[in-house]
Amino acid sequence: MDAESLSREKIDWVSLIARFWEKQITIVCVLIVTAVVLIRFFSGANLLEMSTGIDWFEWSILSLLLMGIFLFWHFSRKPPITSKGKIGIVVGISCEDKKERQRLKADFVMALKSEITKGNSQHFEVLELSEYHAKKITSQESARKYHKAMRAHLIIYGNARVRGHHGTEHYVIDLNASILHISIPQEVSNAVSREMRALIPQQRLFPVSDEVTGFSITRKSMGLATRYIVGVASLLSGDISTSFDLHLGLWDEIKKCLQDEQDFKDEYGYLKTKLPNRLAVEGVILANFVYRSKEENYLRKMERFLSVLQEVDPGNYEAHLLRGIYYFLFERDIVKAKEEIRKSRNERDVSWQFSDAFLTAYDGDLETAHKIYRRAFLGNVSNAAPLEVETFIQDVLEQEPSKIQLWYCLGMINYFSKGDLQLAKQDFEKFIEEARKANSFLKSIDYAATYIAEIEKN
């Protein structure tokens, strides 16, 4: 017998013992046998006289031993628990006989673990359920109990068997998945469920004679689907950074696989369509968050998200605005910044015009900036935008107090967009004072004086 056969035989025995050990009838038998053996030993092999042949100390030892065996059985059959700080992925696929279990473990589960953790081992911990526990998960309701017990984020469950199909033996693998996330609206939950069904077909069928290819394709697609679904769950739960990392790693892998592995193209079709949209949403959120946080090296961090956005959604409106901010803050490159802002032109939102007016004013053409601002004030913009623009201009003025024209921009925003007359008057007065000192922006001084008169009248 060769080494491989010995190894398989050993694993078979371990699996067989484990399967029987977890059953309740097993512990009953073990306790009865243990009790009988110890009673015979303590009573001198005379069961009829055990009441007089066993003293209280021996009864205590017997009781403690039986209790210890029961507690060991109870805790040893409990499913494993996901380590703290890890995303728990549980695989619980039951099989009809030990041959299927052995093949599933050797050719599917172990390789699936590798597929799921590929490039993301710091995030994932993949746990496998024993046959006893795998058989208990038959529905979403039963899966939810294991989510709680194992701190699992995703549970892949189902069963595998061998059946005849068109005159040949085929592996039939039924697969389902249960995902854990925070409470979300029903329509969002339904959308996530549809994505799961699209990514994880309920049944896989392939001939036993071609099991290597069949298992390979199944585990590959399951590994990809798992990372995508966990990324969606992370997004819904507010962990957008993890979601972005998972989806970006998946996107990079899919691009490579589509070039190198022609056989898997059908498996990647759905993800190839969905991933760019997911990455665009996550990239915009994270780029905005990093920009607002102003943490150390925040512009470098913005650059990472913006480069991904350029690849997956080059026409993204928010990305153009953010990229304009990046070019201005990081390089003071007005030309590149203006190019990005003009690419974002649209009729639905005029935030781009606020950016365009600022850049134009910063570049010294305050009269043109004045016209752009007046158009922007007539359009649709979010309630938070004027305050954000005001804060941005104040930050620039703090860094470059020589850009006195920006006081005029602040006055325009406070007067026409925010309706803060007191601040608008102060901004215009500051602009007039500085512009007269520099003997510049003379026409804009007249406009500012007119606005101050209107404010005082109101």
C-alpha cells in the first residue's frame, strides 16, 4: 500500500470516528459502558452487591468521571468559533457516504479555503463543519443559529452525492449560502439575495470521470462569489474599507483570469459586470471620507481610490470633482483641475460650477468667476455643498492669504447661497479693503460695494 493510500485510510478512520462521536447515542453508550466497567471494578466484579461493595468515595470518583466524560463530549462536538477580528466563512456540506466526504474534503473544501483567502488572508478565517453539524443546516433559519454560535459572516451549506445521469455517474452538489449583515430594508435584502443566487447556482453537476475539472471550476467560482458577497455584507454593515479591499482584489484577479483562463470566462461574467459599479460606489465614499478626514498623507490615500475610479468608471461625476480637488491641493495644477471639473458638467447638479468658479477666481479672473457663481446659484445643489465650499476656500486663504479675491468668493456664497448676510457683509468688506491696498479687481470692488449696500438696506 503506497503512502497516499495510507494517508487516505487514516483520514477515513478519523472521519468515521468523528461522525459517530458527535451523535447523542454515542455518549449514552460510552457513559453506560464506563459506568458498568467501573462499578464491576469497585464492587469486585459483583454487580448484585454494588450497594455494599462501593463506598461513597468510589461513588464520587465514578460520578466525577462520568460527568467529565459528558462535558468533554459536549464541548468537543461544538462547532469552531471565528477568531476575533476575522471574517468567518463556514463551509458545511454533508455527504451520503465516506467516499464522497473524502473527495469533497480533499478536492473541494481545502482548495476552496485557499481560493477564498487568496490575497486576503488577513481578513478571512475559513472553518469547516463536521458531517454532524453540516447535516443540521438545511435552511436559512437553521443557518442563522450557526451564525450566532460561530460568529460567522457567511455560511456555505448544502450536500454532495453521486447519482446516475445519462448512463454515467455524476457528482451532484447542492449549494446555498446564508449571509450575516446589519438590519437593512427588505428591498435591499432582496437585491442581495438575487445577487447570491446569481453567483451561487443551487446545483452543480459534473461527471465523476471528470471530477478534477468539475471540482476545480466549482471551487474557483465559489471562492470568487464568497469574496464578492462578503464584500457586499461589509459595505452594508458600514465597513467600506474592507469591502473595497475585497472587491479590488477580486477585480484584479478577474482581469488576470479573463486573460489567462479561457475555460472560466462564463464563471466571471456576472462579477465582471457588477464589480465596477460596486468599486465606484465604495471608491467615491472612501475618497470623500479620506479628503474630509485630513489625516496624515490623505492626498496620497485619495490618489489610490481615484485611480481605481478612473479605471472602473471614468465618467463618474463625484470622481471628477474629487480629482479636481486632488490636482489643486496636491499639485496646485489649475489646468488639470479645470479639465476634471469641466468633464463633470451636467444639468442635474451644479456643484461643478462652484468648483469651476473657485478655480477661475484663484487663477485671477474674478469677473468670469462672478458670472459662473451667479449661474450656479440658480441651479440644484445639495444643502451641504455651500458650507463645504466655504470651508475649502477658508482653508486655502489660510495657506495663501495673498489670494485676496477669495474673500469676494466667500461673500458671494454667504450672500446668495447661504443667506448669511452678516458674514457676507464682512467678507465683502474684507475683500474691498485688501483689493484697494493692492489696487486690483477694481470692477469687483464696485460689485462688492453694491452688495454691501443691498445687505445694509435689507
